Amino acid sequence: WDKLVVPSGGRLTTRTTQTPPDDNPCLIPPSGGYHGLENHLYRVEIHEGGSLGVAKFKWARDNGSVATTVTAIQGTRKIVVGSIGRDSVLRFNAGDWVEITDDWRELRNEPGEIAQIAEQPDEANLAITLDRDIPTSGSSAFGNTAEELHKRRTRIRRWDQNRDVDTNGLLTVAGGPIDLEAGIQVTFELDPAGGDFKAGDYWVLAARTADASVEKLEKAPPRGIHHHYCRLALAKFPLDESDQP
């Protein structure tokens, strides 16, 4: 019980990479900080809970807003979606890591299924082919009919990590600074030290091109959904003679 109700111990600190000075006095060294071409709101989210070195995370630009509904599942690797995307940036492409999830999983505080898009999506049929099977039976299945998919709000979301990932497209939660992209670094810690990260923990940080800044977080607790629990008991009414003190 105590392990179930204890708050997440996850903490996140953000930094930007610093460029070392150049020994040549005739050259102006490049500046550090965020060097992306556009403003973004990055989302860093724990996918699998656990301790440092065990937990896994994923990240996305624009708060993971590249997402759409799943309207059908064909076989075990092909899904039909509501939209492939509006343009070459805000769309699904071959090689992207994606997550298929639904309300049922979120309410149980369970992560979705991570897969990679195996080939360029079929825009005419709004179909996306994945590189691995997704569950079609058992408690982890997303539903076999359009009605079930709609009822459970099954959806697919793009995540943008694309280097140093494991075979499941995830990054390990490590203690040292971890490079995301464009000069952004994150450092994970636990407070208390014996705590754990929990699936669903997330942080958001704004990155701006005007001043090359990244929103500063210093050992920030997660902004994920806070789940509250209470103990339940079974009472019998009316009491019979055997239940009397």
C-alpha cells in the first residue's frame, strides 16, 4: 500500500550545452544555448517507471501534439488513422517512433505500445504500417471493431527521440546530462534517493529562438496526473450472531 500511494520521486533539471572558447583570438566563438530554428514546447515523459538506470523515457516537440485517432486495425501491424498530418513537419513519416494508446490504458496508468513506422504512410487510405505487432487479443488489446476503438478513444502519438534509443525506441533515465537536441540537456534525479520514477510522469519546457533560452527547471517534480487512493473494506449488514463481539 505504501509503495502504491507514495508520490513520484522523479526530478528534472534542464540546461543548455556550452561551447568551449576558441584559442584563436581572431575567431568569434559560437554561442551556447538553444540553437533550434523554431520555438518549441518540449515534453519529457516517463514511459516505464523504476529507478535511475532502469526507468525509460521519451520526448516530443510541441508537447506531443502530433497525434490522431485510430479508426481501424488491420492485421497486427497496420492501422488506419484520422489524419496523416497537415504538412511535412506536423505529420507521420517513415522512421518515426509512435505510441498507440487509449483511455483504458491511461486510466490504469499503463503506457501505450511503442513502435516505429516501417514505411511511408499510405496517404490515400490513411494507413500506417508499423515495424512490430500490436496486441489484438487479451487485456492489452485496443479493440477489434471501429465502435470499440471509438469508445476507448484509441489514438497514435508521435515521439521525436531518434538517437541513442533502445530497440523499443526509448531512452534510459540516467543521472548525467542527456542531450535531447539543439543544445538542450536534461538531468534526472530522485528525491528521496530511494524513490522511483512513475510511468506517466512528465515535464514541459519552452525553448525560444529569440534569446536562445530553454526554460530553466531545477530539480522540478513531475507535472503528471496525481492519482489519489483510499482503502476499501467489505462490511456485511445486518450483522449476524457470529459477528457480534
